[in-house]
Amino acid sequence: MPQPILIVGAGPVGLTLAVELTRFGVPVRIVDRAAVRTDKSKALVLWSRSLELMDRTGETSAFLAAGMRSGGANILAKGRQLGRVSFTTEGTPYPFALMIPQSETERLLEEHLAARGVTVGRQVELIRFTPGADGVEAVLRGVDGSEETVQAPWMIGCDGAHSAVRHGLGMAFEGDTLPSQWVLADVHLKGLPTAPDELALFWHADGVLALFPISPGRYRMIADIGETSDGTARPDPTLEEVQDLLDRRGQPGMVASDPIWLAGFRINERKVKSYSAGRVFLAGDAAHIHSPAGGQGMNTGMQDAFNLAWKLALVVQGKAAAEPLLESYSIERSAVGDIVLSNAGRMTAVATLRGSAKQTLRNLMASLVLHVPAIRRVMGRTLSELTIAYPQSPLTVPGGRHSGGPAAGDRMPPRPGEPPIGAGDTPRFALFAEASPEATELLARYGALMEATPRAPIAPGAMWLVRPDGYVALVAKAGEWAEIEGYLGRLVAKG
């Protein structure tokens, strides 16, 4: 039995990584310095792509039962609706945003992990670590103050914005803290002018007011309240201040009550240049933080974990060489992080625009743009994270394209009636091609990496090789077996 991989941090990202690695039979140890998991709502949404990836482990149904499905977001200003962005995108079994408190997400993931025989080591803190060529030596401190030295073949920092792993690597967390301060309120709310299961964003002269459904009658409200004159943080808001913001920026008749969580915060936009250093990796907020606009943070971090897990599993099990698999993690996910950071920053800037003339122009442009179906579709698919792709990855063969299906680097849409790509107890590539003796021979030769039988091609005249996380590695003409053979041969080659 190999030594366990050490995961530092048991939020949604660390738990997702632990569940995935454990599913693949890779031993893990996951620790967190907190005594208990969060009881706060925090990150509120699971997007379509995250639900698709979770589907491979059979987890999704439990999340659907615990959450609320939201079909869209409404943008309002001066008492009228400027437009609506729909989340009911095509080509996914989950055409909605699943609204679910982070406390529930962590509970479900932790229960799923426990069912696989792994429990979180609570009140265990990473004190220091020493990376080596063959592993990592880490010193952990328990609740009683005792220290333990452990050896791990790999370590992943999923320990948030103040990551001890990132600090230990000496990596710069580059970016800025935005000057504006924000109010957050998890409250019960009555009198919304929009559908109770949809998001509502009010663009007001004083700033933005955003409402996110959590469960029937319960909502998250956030609002920017400008800068303090001396730059110091404002105290947490009172329910009366929350109601005042609703009265001034929202629609008449909205009433907040029974607050569950009231807090103030500021937005940081920061990211590391590289998500890895030798045998140490970073994922989630340890690697990137940004505006909550678009609700991408937790999903991006969980997809960091999905991306890394299958690659680590193949390397640990000796089924593939470390490079280019592990090298691709930082390249792929850093590029996604850049896009998410940029998009979230842009949405925040638009929502918090100041000045009457600028706001009037913004509202006019939004009203025009949001009535164009093609634009609404792109916005919905972007928010749902269905447009994430890896065209520049070392695991993507460039130039692969066929008019009847996704291009190399793109997501392969799930097909009804087929098991999810990557399901099962080991990471396997899927081949979409006509059955043939050549296909049978190739799949047998690379049985450690491949599903046992080909799937029906997306369109005639081409073949698609798809990674265990559902992204297209290459597209080749039907019968060009040397292309696929060469790709798989590079994965298993030992340098």
C-alpha cells in the first residue's frame, strides 16, 4: 500500500479531491485546523459542469435533493427589468443552477468520503514542510499541541486564501484588494418582485443589490456600500441597515427578518502564477480568489480538484508517466483561473459603476444586449462553466476539429443513456469510434488507460479520444489509428 497523499484543508475543494482520489483507490489523509466544518452558507451555487463531474461518483442525486434549482438571473434598474440570463442551457443533464449552502455541500461531501472509509483529521494544523524529489515531509500539530512528522508522496494545499501551503512554498499571491466595502446578509425575505427561485440584481445609483435564493424564503443579500474615508473596515451590518438597503435599492414591499448571518467583506482579486512546485500542488482559494460575481469560486476550485485527481491517480498507480500529465494541471487550471478572474472582475465593475451618465448608458446597453438570444445563450453557458476548455494544454493535440462534434480541448457533452465519462474505480479515457478490429486491438493494448469498448462516434468520418474528465484530447479522421496510438504511447512512456 503506497503512503497516503496529504490533503491540507477540508473545505469543498479538499473534500472533492479526497473523494475522487479515494474513488480511484488512492490512499489519502485529509486534515483541517478547524474543529468542525462550516455552518455558514458561504458559496451558494453548484453549476452545471460541476454537477456533471460529480455525476461520475453517484453523488449528484444527494445534492439535488438538498438544493434548490434556479432557472435564471434577473437584472433590474429603476423599477423595470433590463433583462434576464437563463441557466437552462442545452446539452447538459443539469440545465439549472443548484442553489445550496456551502455548509450542506461540505456535509454531503464529508459523508460521501466517510462512506469510503476516510474521515477528516480535525484540529490538525500544518506547521511546516520540506519538499523533496520523491515526496514531502510535513510536520502536523494536533489539538493537544503534539507534533507529528509524516511522509507523503504528494501534498495538495486546499487550505484557502491564507494557505499555509502557499506560504510555505513562498509563492506570491499577486493581485489587489478592491477599495469598496460590501455587506452580506443571510436572511429570510418576503416580497420579491421576481420568481422566488431566481436571482435578482438591482442596479441602483448608490450601488448594486444582489439577492440569491438559498432555500424557500431564505436569501443571500450582498450590496456594495462604497469606501470608508480612512480605509478601515466597517462593522458587521445590523438587520436595520440591511432593511434600509432593501428599501432604497430594491422594490417596495421587500422585508427581511430572522437573520442567520450578517457580515461585511472586501473583494480580493489574487492568483498565483503556478499551481504546483515539484510534489506540492495548490487548488481552490489557495491558488486563486476573486469577486463573488458569477458564483464561480467554489466551482472553479472543485474543478481544480477534479482535474488533478485523475492525473495523480494514473501516476500513483504506475499507469502513466508523471509528465506531461502532472505538468498539465497548472497550465490548464491557471488559464481557467485567469478567465474566471477577468470575467468576475468585469461583472463587478459593471454592477458597481458610478455616475449618472455612465449608469444610464450601461442600463441602455444591457437592455439591448440581454434581448439578443445568442448573447443570452453564451452568458448562460459561460456561467454554467460548460464553455471551459483546454485548447492550449500539453494534453490536447492541436488542430483537431470535425464539424459534427466538439473540437480538441472542448468538453464532450454527456449523451443520454450513456454512463458518464470517467465513472468507475479507475480513470479511463473513452474512444468515440466505429467498432472495428483495429479499435479492439488498440483498446486491449492500452487497457490500463482505456474503456474496454468504443462508444458510438459523434458523427461519421471521425474519432474522438476523450480524457477521464470529459475533455477531448484529440480528434482524428476515422481509421487514423496512429494518431491515437501515438497519444497513448506518450502518456505511458517513462522518461
